[in-house]
Amino acid sequence: MQTRAYWKNYNMTFRDVDLGPAENASFWQTCPLVAHFDPSVASTFYDDFYWQFSTKAAPLGEYLIVEDGSDATGADAVIDGRGGQYHHRADGDDNDEAYLISCAESWILTAGYSIWMEARVAFVEGSTNAGNFLVGMADAAGADMIVDDGAGPAGTYDGAVFWNIEGVLTRSFETSNAGVQSTATSCGSHVSSAFTNYGIWFQTESTSDTVAVCTPYINGVAYTARNLTLSGLAEMQFVVGAKSNGTAQEEFIIDFVKIIQIRN
Amino acid sequence: MQTRAYWNNYNMTFRDETYGPSAGSSLWQTCPLVAHLDPSLASTFYDDFWSLPCTAIAATDGRWGLTEDAGKTGTDAMQDMRGGVWKLFCGGTNNEETYLHTIGESWILTAGHSLWFEARVAVVEASTNEANFWIGLTDVEAANQIADTNAGPIGTYFGVGFFKTGGALTTVGFETSNGTTQSTSTSQWTVVSSAFRNYGCWIKTESTSDTVAVCTPYVDGVAGTAHNITLSGLAEMEFVVGLKTGSTDAEDALLIDYVKIVQIRN
């Protein structure tokens, strides 16, 4: 164990030679250290999923559940696994879906208020290449955040998401300001049941910015950034979900989500 | 973005050139970084209010309770705002009140156990200047923590906090109290209805032989005049944020963004 300070993106941060992360291998090396511990600088939403009691019928705590009928096989529950993991299932009827959504719209992109969001999620396909999955931040997240029949994310929302659609192994990423959506960025290939860290750095450091630079990260590695026009954006929620193509039920397991946003 | 280490009060801490805080403008620059990270050194209570903390009927997340009159007409609710914000209403009849409090008395001031707390709160006045509020740590979680008729905090309790009395927006004060021995500074700060301010206090006692703690109030990261509080006889405290309606009979409310409390554990 050897913990060292070093500089990344003009940001003094730390890494451990033995325990990691390696240089340039963590999304959080882009986030100022002070934002993690000084609440006057930034807000922090962090859930390691040691418990999750909210249901569709009885919302409780930080999350809402939006889903179709409850004929999925197996209980939605925190499962035995290192670090706290919550397992949720969408049933297998065609276009049936399930989403875990933060209960309030607590993040809004405005000039000078950067956001760092990362979630570690495993999407579990019922049949090979048959699932539709989504994770990210969006306003008014809810039913049909994933459009039916493998059509990807909703055609209008404010935010940015990763997604994977039935029949395609490619992970995609887009930003959206209402109906103005960026061309999808390819972020590698989806592997069923494999935990993956999905991160988005919404970078806007000046109050005169007109766009935020949204850089997607998969397992700490940056992919092509997209600009998101700030004007007109609404408050966002965190959302993760799955939708079935009718072949089998689709599932997701979430290990953690952490969201930091500059507060003032 | 340029995050740099620097020293403040003999404490190595960090600041970012873009996001702040600038040197000397955050309460947390006085708190050792290791106290945030190492639970064997310090306890940390932090709520960013991402979900409804409780109702008068049920403490929904186990950490908070609510003591209040029955007359409120507004609906306590999460707000669609950056950073997680909860809105707490108060009845609109003169002297009706509401207090959000932690469930347990989990903090006690004893020699050598420094404490830092900060809460970001806005008061939403229904009638200009009329609201009374209290933000701080006290052993008394009960009705009339704020005395009736704009009389400020109650006359006996163990704790430290900020308060505003009805009648003006310039009447935010700071008080320490050991039983009936109280040190009160009135009219130290001004608030603007619906505008957030950060109310913090560094309660400093670094030696086990201390007989007093030095309580320095911070508003928006800027230190005010410190009060000493005698440590002998103090009881355990809860964190309380409360509101009492003024004489104009209109329903006031509080917006609560976060509270963070760090205390040396051993």
C-alpha cells in the first residue's frame, strides 16, 4: 500500500500504488477532492445499496419504482454480494419494463455547476442480446424512458444516458435537451451480467458557459464527449432500468451510485 | 478546475480555484481532513435531503422526527431543486411551530471532543419579516424551543445555535447555553426571504483539560464573534431546525438543503 498525491486535469487527487485506481483509470480523478467532503462546495448523493425498501406500491426513501405488472420471477431485493447490491427484475412480456428512479429532481445543469455521476450496474439478459437497458440522468424519468420495440431512449428529455437495445451489443451514450439529441457515442460492448461502471462528467466551470461538455466514462475510461446546450434544461433524476423484448425477463443489479454536483 | 492543498489553522486542507472555497471562506477548512475519512477518529452525520425525512406521523427514514402543531396547511415535500431540498411548513396561526430534529441525542460537548456543524437553510416568509427560526444543537427537542411572541430561544437548555426573531430580517443571532447561563449575540446577520445561507459552528475543545469550548459561528463560511461555553454540566444534544410563525398569522416555511455534523469520537 502506497498512497500518493498527483495531478489530473489540474486537480490534485490521490491514488494507491497497490489498491488503485491506476492513473487515468478512475472517473473520480476528475472531481475536486474538496467537493467530496465540504458540503458548502458540493452536494453528494451516494448509495451503496446495503438496503433498498421502496416498491412500486409503497415508495420509501430515496427511490421510486416504476414498472409494469409484477409477474417477474424472483423477488426484487438486496442480494448477497460484496459492497451491497440491489437486484431488480422486469417481467418478460414484450415491452414490459422496470425502473429505479431517485425520488426527486435534485440535479439541474446550469452554467458553472458541474456534475459527476457514476453507477456500477450489471444488466442481466434473459436471452442473449434480447434486453433493453438504460442508466443515466433525465428529467421526468418514468414509463417508456426506454421506448418500445428496441427504439432506445425517449425522443425527448433533458439529460444524458447510456443505453443498450435488443439485438445490439453496443453500449451507446447520448445527451438530450428536449428533442435536440446528440448523435450517439459508442462506448464499447455490453456483456450480460458483467458489472460495469457508467460515469458521466457534466463539465461546466464558468457561469458564462452556454454548453456543458458531457464526457461518458466506462470503467474509468473516457469516451467521446458530447456538448449539451444548457438553455432550457429542467431538473433531473437518476434512473436505471430495463425493458423486455418479449423473449425473457430482463434484470439489473446495481452496486452503487454516486452523484456530486457543485452547490453554489 | 485546479484543486490545491494548503494550510489553514494548522490544518492541511484543499480548495479548488474554480469551485472554491477560497482560502478562509469555509467552515470545513477548520476540520481535519482525516476526520471526514476515518471513522475511528470522528463521527459524521450528513444528510443532503434527497428524500422526505419524515412526517409528523412516521419518521420515514429513521433519522428524523418532527414536533409540530397541527395547524399547517402547506404540504411538506421534496423540492425540484439542485442538491436535494426539503420544504417544511409551519402553521399560520401566531406562535404555531414546527421542529425537525434528529432522533437521538448523539452529540455531547466534553473536553477534547471538538465538533463542527453546518446547515444550509432558507426561511420562506409568508409575511415580511415575521418568521422566527432556530438552527443548532440542543438537549431540548420540544415545543417552545423558540419562545412565543418573538422572544428568541428558550431560557434554559444545553446547546448552541442560530436564531431569528420576528419583526425584522436583520435579527439573526447566535447563542450558547449551559442551562440558564446563556451568551447571546443578537442581530449579527441579515437574511433574505427564500435565500439560502450556511449556518455553521466550530465548537473547539482540543485538550482533555479544557473547561470551556470556544464556539465560533460561521455564516456562509465567514467566522463571527466566538462565544465560550462552560463544559461542566452539559447534556447530550440533538440537531434541531425549527420555525415559529410570527404575529401576522401567515404560514412560514423553511427550505433545508443539507446538514453535516462531525465530532471527534475518542
